[in-house]
Amino acid sequence: MTPNLPEGTRIVVTSDDAVFIQGALHEVELALGLSAIIVVVVLYLFLRDWRATLIPAITMPVALIGTIVAIYMVGFSVNILTLLAIVLATGLVVDDAIVVLENIVRRRTEGMGPRAAAVLGTQEVFFAVLATTATLAAVFIPLSFLPGQLGGLFREFGFVLAFAVGLSSIVALTLCPMLASRMLKEGLKEPTGPLAWFGNVFASTYRMTLAACLNNPLIVIVVALGFSALSWIAFGMIQNELTPREDRSSIMMRVTAPQGVSLEYTRDQLQRIEENLQPLRDSGEIRNIYSITGMNGSSNTGFMVLTLAPWADRERTQNQIAADVTSAANGVPALRGNAMQPNSLRIRGAGNGLQMALVGSNYAALTEATQKLLLSMEESGLFVTPRFDNEPNQAQISVSIDRERASDLGIDITGLSRAMQSLLEGRSIVDVFVDGDAIPVRLLSSTRPINDPTDLENVFLKTGDGKIVPMSVIATLKENAVAPQLNREQQLPSVGFTANLKDGVSLGEALQKVNELAQSVMPPGARLLPLGEAATLEENSSGMLLTFGFAIAIIFLVLAAQFESVLSSIIIMSTVPLGLACAVIALLVTGSSLNVYSQIGLVLLVGVMAKNGILIVEFANHLRDQGATVREAIEKATSIRLRPVMMTMIATILGGVPLVLAQGAGAEARIALGWVIVGGGFCDAGDALHHPGILPADCPFRQTAGG
């Protein structure tokens, strides 16, 4: 296109979302590769045999490639959400293979042949693998039913995880035993060395702590309840927001000048903002500024797009630069700027700060109350530039007619409004059609134009007795400031307002503060209505609570159907609260917020915790069917299942470490999700190994199967 442009004209890319998308995808690909390497290293440290390690290392890419094929077949795209799901699936898809392989290796260590160990070892964990797969799928499916815009976004996320887990179980029960029967030809011996010594010490310590817990179940339950209560208090201290603030290397700013100014005035003010931003351009933090004067047919508005330097080429974050951009705009007199930082999910109103409206029945009362509320918000110190959506600063002249005076003078005021319209801007009286085009004919005054409000007072009217008097005899003029337009929300009069949030203030905290401040200023019958991102936050909070309830209920029903026992389901589900409590503590300690990504991580954690409980309870039930007592079944099941549980949990935890250490494009979303997985996983390892044994050991059902 460049050769065809006029002389002196060139094309410049002002904003390119592909830069962020490519950067985010590259970072996710690095996290995926690092997670896969970490998982393989963990497997080798536990198995200490390269042939045994190679088996799950082969099954992992098979399951992941099959998941990508499934993404293509159902018409989904490879995007940030689906790739993030694949990163999480990296630690999950090897879980089934680890359980199957570990049992086969244990049988080979006992001296069993390769084929016999593969067949018998797989048969022993067949039901456990199916149960864990069904449980995890039952967790991910409810994500697809989240309401509103978020449901559409995470439908792909939930599908990818559900399909990856389902495919991993098929691979674990077919490919894994086949490879084990071929590759584990040589007899396996008990490993020796420092790692083996550490493993034996850890196992002995675990057996001692488990015996102490089984001997004092009441103390364990009290401690668990106390820790859960503490986490509930911590949950109320976590910042709540829709999405974490993302660094997309792009800032947008909406600029507003006083009502009634010319387009040239607004353009000059935007140029002054660009001059104030010149130091940021000289430092290299801002690469390009694109300005638009006049938006939506209004001459007093402007819009700016600021492209920042890539993440590796600057030291400060986008949020820090945005604060300087806002200061540069506010440094221009009679101008108000609002820096916006949109997120990757393109959620309505995202990046615009807090948007709300005061809804009632009277515009004047609502405007006065909103003005008081904005002053209170500014004094609170949590908000930046709280303002009306439609500033009530447009000049308006009201003409009040003294009808009694006009009647006494015999002045006919019937056509006064139309006459004034003709004097001011002309009045359309007819349309003339020329060649099919309608051309309006306007009636204009031939006298001198009205350039001042006082000119209206000198408009002359004819009285009943034929005298000529000025309009000021029967009318008074009043000049006041009004909003340029009157809005309605839910079919009621509304006055909207917006405020940016100071650094460290979450959207949920701001929403709560505004509700508190509004109680003392709202007129009777008025109420606050969240708009934009705030409305989506409330919708997400209620929808996520419902999703949690459905996930737990579905898991409970699936477990009850699989084990044909309500008690076994209760035992497995009893591990969930402590894991969620640890995740909440991790969010609080790291300063993370409760957002869409961390909530998805919490839902995922429910399934992961239930999975480990299934491995122990299923094997304990199997031992009881063989005649063991409850205590014997618990001690033997936990001892034998110690290694696979620790392998799967460490693989999941360390597989999430690359998310916690994420940098660059889209790092904020990955960090929020990673801390939930890592923090909750640390607690789940100990909880799953100790807690499932407490309830069955303390319940009255001590008879063996068939007893």
C-alpha cells in the first residue's frame, strides 16, 4: 500500500494485539516444556530406573497430542486458555500412568514376571484409575456451565482438561502396561543410596505420625476444624477482583473536556498531553502515541492509544506507567483523563475501573446525591479521579413564562416556542423532493443573530392593544448546568459515575467501600447498580459459588455410585476443605487476589484432592474385603499407596511451579492459577495420607467385609 499513498503519508501500526498473543503463547509453551521436564525428573527420582521413567514420559505426550487433536475436532482454537489447560494437564495426565506403573514396579520388585506384573498390577488399580478419572471429569464439566460471558470463555478450558484426563486414563490402562511388560524385562531390586535412605526415613516417620493420628482422632478433627475456621477468616481478607491487572504493553485513555468547547480546543489539549508524555517517550517506555479528537460525534472528547515498549525492554510495569499517564492528563487544565488497561478476556468494562450508577426516580436528587458520593470517594483515598459519566456542566438556559402577565397584556404565547426555535437554529417546515432526495426547507430569522442569552430578552412581542414590548416583560431567563444526556438503567432514571482504583485496591474492595459510603447520601427509594466490570464481578461471584456447589455435589454422587457407599464418599470428600484452606492461605501470604483464574484453580483442586483420597480408600476397601480389620486396612493401604500419592502430588505441585515463576506476557493469569495449585497441593499431600484414615478408624463400622 505504501507506493500508492500520497506524498508525505505513511502507514504506522498504532496497536497490535498479535504482539501480546504471540508473547503469551510463547511463555505458555516454555511453561509447558519446563513442566514436562520437571515431571520426568520427579518420576526418575522416585523410581530410579530410566526404563521405568521412560514409560510415563512416553504416555504423557501421547495424551497431550490426543488432546490437541480433540481441540481441533470440536472446533476450538489453540489460545491462552486452552494452552493454560494443557499446562495444568501436564501434571495430571501422568497421574494415572504413575499409579499403574508404580503398582507394576512394586510387583516386579516382589519377583513377579514382567507380563504377570503388568496384568496383575493393572487389574489391582483398574477401579481406582476409573474412579479418579470420573471424579476429575466431574469437576471440570461444571466449568462449562458458568453463567454469562465467563461461561463461554471457560467452556474450552473445562473441555480440554476433561478430555485430557479421560484420554490419560485410557493410555494408562493400555499403553502403560504394554510398555512395562516389554521394557521392564530385567528384574528390579530394592533401590539403595541416599535417596533410598531418605525415602525409608520418610516412610517410617509417616507411619509414626499416622499411628499417632489414628490413636488420637479427636485431636486431629479439632485441629482440622480450627485450621478450616482460620482459613475462613483469611478468605475474607483476600482481595476480590474479576481478573488480575495484566501487562499487555498497551494503555488506552479516554479524555473529556468541558461541554461546549470546539474541536480545535480539544485537539490542542490532546497535544498538551502528548507534550507531558514526552519524557516517557524519551525514556523508551512509550513507543507510540495515537490520538483521536472527537468521539461519537462529540467535540469535547478524545481517545489515545499508547503502545509501550516490550516487557524485556523496560523495568517498570504497565500499571506504574499508567499512573504517570493519568498524572500527565490531569496536569492539563480543564481536562480529565481516564487511563484504561483492558485484559485478555475482553470482559465488558474491563480496565475502566469501578463503574456504577445511582438509580431512583428523580434526576435532580440523584445528581445531588452522586455529587456527595463522589466527594466522599475522593476523601477515602482509595479512588483516582471519581467522576460523572455525563458531567453536569453543559450550559442550558431555561425560559420561564409568566402566564398571568402575558394574559393581562393580551400576548398569545401559543407559538412562542416555535418562533424562538426559528430565531435560534431554524425550524424545518417542509421537505422538498428532488430526484428522489428529500431536501429540508428551514424557516430562519432575517434579523441579527442571537449570540448572547440577553439577546433573547430583547425579542419583541406584540400585545393585544398593538404595542410592541420585549420578551423580558413576561419571561425570565435562568442559566444553569445540566448533564448532556439523561440515562436510564432497568427502565429507571440513573446517574452513572466512574472511578479509577489506586494501586493495591481491588475491585471487590472498591465496590464494598462505595456501598458503605452511599448509605448516608442516597435519597429515599434510590439504590446502587454495578455496571461494567463490577456487574460481571457480582455475576461471577454468584455463578462460581453455584459451580462449587455443583462440583462437590457431582463428585459426591459419582463417588457414591462407584463405591456403592455413602461413608466412603464422605471419607474422600473430607479431605477437600483442608486443601482449599491451604490454597486460601497461599493466596493471602503471596498477596494474590481471588479472581477468575484462582477460582478455577480452586475448582481444579477439589478434584485433585478427591483423587488421592480415592487411591487410599479404594485399596483399604479391597483389603477389608479380604478380611482385614479397619485399622490393618488403613495402615497397609496408606503404606503401600504412599509412593504413588507422593509421586502424583509432587508432580502436580512442581508442574505448577513454572506458572508461579511466570514472567512476560500474560504472566499475571498464570501466577494466580499457579499459587492455588502449589499452595493447595502442599497441604493435600499430608491431608490425603492422614485424614482419610481418621473417620473410618473412629466410626462404629469396624466389622470386616462379610462379618
